[in-house]
Amino acid sequence: MRVAVTGASGMVGCFLTRALAVAGHRVETLPGWRLGQPAPLEGCEALIHAALAHVPGRYRGGEGDDPASFIALNRDGSLHLFEQARAAGVAQVVFLSSRAVYDALPPGTPLPDGTPPTPHSLYGRIKAETEAGLAALARPGFATASLRATGIYGPGEGHKWTGLFADYLAGSPVAPRIGTELHGDDLAAAALLILEHGGTGAFNASDLTLDRRDLLAEIRRLTDCPHPLPDRATTPVSAMSCERLTAMGWCPGGWPLLRETLPAMLASGGF
């Protein structure tokens, strides 16, 4: 299958393009393309849209001091892209959404597949509105799906825990925190399953509920760092369950994959 991937140079895009290539697909990375521009999609059978225009290092709050441009590029630009894809004969689109579509719900709310979006942040609202706009474009021969992914981790320069590891290893205070995490390879596997099964609608994608104390305990084990661990977090977690992906055979790596990945994450951060 010939698959176009937007955001291919980003961390998530790298996981996607590698997994697609390993699976034998022809990957089009659209070099030089930006949100808001016409995309060269002729001849592509599928599109995975992972691009996001945002302030570096921020997703919630990624609009910085220019929310109008954030909306125009990420919602309106994405919907124009989907319209172009349908006109070009692309048969399937997978949109990288976010668990932020649920971020107005109280902490500790169960989030099974099918939970209606209830966004609070502008980021969450843009993702929810883009999901809805994509779903409205669906037609026979044009399948649409959205992946509501939690925080993505994995090795690479400037990975999401670089600052956290640096603070802990330097003995700086680390605030308690707990959240949900997903390895980039597992996200890519979910996207591939949706393409292979012709999946439509919204899919939750999440794996670990991870306390910083437990994560840094692994770093202490790997580095013999003498510094104390942060307190365990007490905030309830709204964890997504992923019944739709699981029914397709999706099986994320859990703690074994996290432990396998941490040495490479330490090395890529220069630790």
C-alpha cells in the first residue's frame, strides 16, 4: 500500500514511517509540505495525519500567544487536507488525535472507547473538532478513523523525559506526578491495524499508568543514582481502555517494553 504520512520528521512520525516500511508499505513523507498547503496525495491509497503546528515542546498550550493561527492551521488546515485526500482518491485516512479530547472530565473518570469528547484545553477542542470534521467526510470508498493517543514515549534526541531524567540524576527536586503512557512502536502498530482492518471511527490508544516514582526507580536501578525518589502521586488518573484495538489483536508492550527501552532513552539523552 502507498501511504502518505504527515509529520513524518517528528518523533511520532518516525515510529509510524519505520513501522510502515517494515510492514512492506511504500511511504510518502511529503518533504517540504506544511499544514495549510495543498498536499501531493495523488496515487496514495492511505493517509496517516500526524502533523501538528505548535509551540516547540508543548501540545496543550501549543497555541502560545497566537490561538487564531493554531486553529487555522491545525483544525482548518487538517480538514482541507482530508478534503484533498478524498478528491485525490485516497481510500483511508487515520488522524492522530489525543486523549486531550477528554480533558474536561474529572480526574479518575473511566474512559472506555466511545466516551464522547469533552475537551477543556484549546488543544483538546481542536482535536475533537478535527475528529468530527473528518468523520463527516466519510463516504463509501473513503474510510476515516481517529486515534486518541495518550502520551507517547520512546528513544530519540530530546525525548519527552529528557528533562525529568536530568533533574533526577542531578539531585533536583522532582514533583510527584502520574499519567498514562504509550510506546511509539505500539502507537504505530495500532495505526497499521486500523489500515489493515479498514477501521473507522475513534480508537483509544493507551498502555501504562505510570507514576514518576516507579519510572525513576528504574532509572536509579540502571544508573545507581543515590538521590531519593519523589513521593508517590495521589491524583486519580483517567485511564483509557482500548477495547476496539484489542479486538483487532493489538497488544501493547507494557512494563517489559518500557524497561527494554529505558537504556536507549538514557543514552539518547546523554546520560
